[in-house]
Amino acid sequence: MHVSNAASEWRIYRTRFLISARQLTESFSLVDALGREHHGEPGDYLVESSDGAQRIAPREIFEDIYVPIGAAGENWPVPDKRALPLEPAAARRTASRRAIMV
């Protein structure tokens, strides 16, 4: 595999989702909504997504990926409605399928 050093080939990325997390101070286990068992040790992070799903992330991976932006409040940030599509993606897909079938 060849990797070029040309600056024009590099792109900047960010994660798409906000999460809230707390660092574990003792061993902890949980079973997620799909029945998968998660185990964490002191130093790992309990991660909760905006939809309420929880998982455990190893400290090394978590601290490499996430950057703290502040304390979590009771409510998730409200997205800028101007940035949202006019209709949900599922509705767009359904409309596209109908157009193809016609």
C-alpha cells in the first residue's frame, strides 16, 4: 500500500454525534438493548448516546476519540433547524422508491 504525502490529499474529520460520558471508578457491567454484555474497569468510560443507548469504552480509545466540550446538562442541545433536511431521510427514500417504481 502506498500513501502519498501530498497535502491536498488530507481531509479533516470529526465525529457526528454528541455523547455524554462518565469515567468509571470501579468495575461495572451492563447489558444493552440488544442483549450484549459490556464490562468496564476503573478508568474506562460509560458512554450514553442521545437516544439513551449505553456502552462502555476503554479509556485509551475513548480519550483518543472524544474531546470534552463541557458538563452535560439535563437536555441535549437543540439542533439548528436550518441545517436539517426538509423531510426525514426515510421519507426521502420512500419517495425515491415510489418514483423508481412508476
